Amino acid sequence: NSVKAFAPATVANVACGFDIFGFAIEEPGDVVELRRRDEPGIVITDIFGDEGRLPRNAEKNAVTVVMLRLLEHLGIQDFGCEVVLHKNMPLGSGMGSSAASSVAGVVAMNELLGNPLTRQELLPFAMEGERMASGSAHADNVGPSLLGGFVVIRSYTPLDIFTIPVPEDLYCTLVHPDIEINTKDARFILRNEVSLKNTIAQMGNVAGLVAGLMKADYELIGRSMVDVIIEPVRSILIPEFNAVKQAAISNGALGCSISGSGPSLFALSRGMESAIKAGNAMQQQFAAAGIESSVHVSAI
Ligand code: HSE
């Protein structure tokens, strides 16, 4: 009558793949606990780690809205449970914070109901959490948080999403500066038109990144981690972006870009030692500008 679910942080976009690439890291991640209660209704009893900032109303929180939609879909009425959310990552960080809550929430509810749906089938519900949190139902955070690994979203309508293998020695360094960026705002500033020249460059990099990951060609992965469309616009919101990116690359990272909608930066490296070295250099570069940051190194 009670369950607990964990959902990891994720890196969306992965440089060239705006809204179509994302991967999960090992930690941090959000944890949701559910307990049945006799009275109907989904009630948020506690949220830890949000400094009181997230809504306690079940219809307005990404962790519970997904549960309500799932119950509706299954035609279950008068269901009662208490929800406790442990937020283990900062809000507005570019680490897929709302996605981790939605995924942990929908996975926990599915389990409490005896797992009527597969993980793949839970995806549209988790995406509704993203729609509520950011105004757009993108799947590049919820997809990898739910399915694990490196995810490609080939199409949204109809939804066509799958995972691809990554080389064994590929590590991610995620550096979160103590700044907040709202995904809604970071999407609003993007232009709707893209030039043919930039489309060609971006398509080449998308193809190169997929091929590099699948062939374990680290050089190709690095060369393909280039975003000519989104990064030039969004990087303006991140102080020291160019210097921190340069610090990662000159300290051995294969490539470096914005994680999701920022302000976190991520780098990919071959081997854990290299990923740690890049993280130290990135953190020092932020520190030189008086910006505190936290570093997470993880296999993908
Ligand atoms: N693809 C989304 C965006 C991810 O960049 O807006 C948000 O984390």
C-alpha cells in the first residue's frame, strides 16, 4: 500500500539535438513516495528540497498532474493517496528537474496500481507534466528519465522514441552554476526561423553524433557536439559561458554545451578521470567570475 520511485536528472538537447536528444545520468534524481489513504483525492503531504516554492495543489504540480491524468486514462475514480516528493536537484537548473518529478510521480502511481502500463506507455503522461511546467510537452528530459540511456525522439506526431547505445567509456560532467533559468523564458527567446545554411550544419552534426555514439568514435562525437541554432541565442543568458566551455575543451573534454535550457553546462569525455578534470576546470572558471557551481560526474 505504499511505493517509492526514483527518476534521474537528464541532459536534454545534447548540443545539436534540440528537443530530440537526451540522456539520463546516474544521480541526482527525485524520489516520490506514495501511500494509499481511504478518502479519495491525491494529496501532497510533504515536499523536501524545494524551499517551499513548488505548488502544493495536486493539479498544479508536475509530480501529481501526471498521476491525475493517468488515473483519468484508466477510468479510476475516487482513488486516494498521499504524496511525498524529495526534490534532489535545483529548480530551473537545466538538469530536467520537473521531468524527474513527473517521471518519478507517474512511475510510482503506476506501481501502486499494479503496473497496468509499460514504461513506454507512461511517456505521454510524463510529457503532460512538462507541458504544465514549461508550456511545451517536449520529451527529451522525460524520455531518458523514464527509459534510461541515450534517447532519440525521431518524431512527436506520432511519437516515435527509442534509445541508442553509447560507448562504454563515455562520461558526462554536469556543472550547475548558482543561477536560475526558467525553461519557458529560454524557449520564448528562440527564433522561429532557421536558415538553410544552419539547418544543413545542424543536420550534419545530428547525424555525426548518432553515428559517433553507435560506432564508439569519440573524435566524431566531439566534432558533432556543435549547435549553431540554439546555443548562440541561449548562451547569452549564461554568464561566462564561452570561457567555461573553453575550459572544458582545453582540459580534455570531447565537447561541451548547454544542458537542456540551462544554466547548467554539460561536457562529454572519454573516461571518468577526464570527466573529473573537465569538471574541476569548469568549476574554477565559474569561481574566477565569483559564481559558485556544483559538479556531477556520471557514466551515461
Ligand atoms: N529541449 C528543451 C529545451 C529541454 O531546450 O527547451 C528543456 O530542458
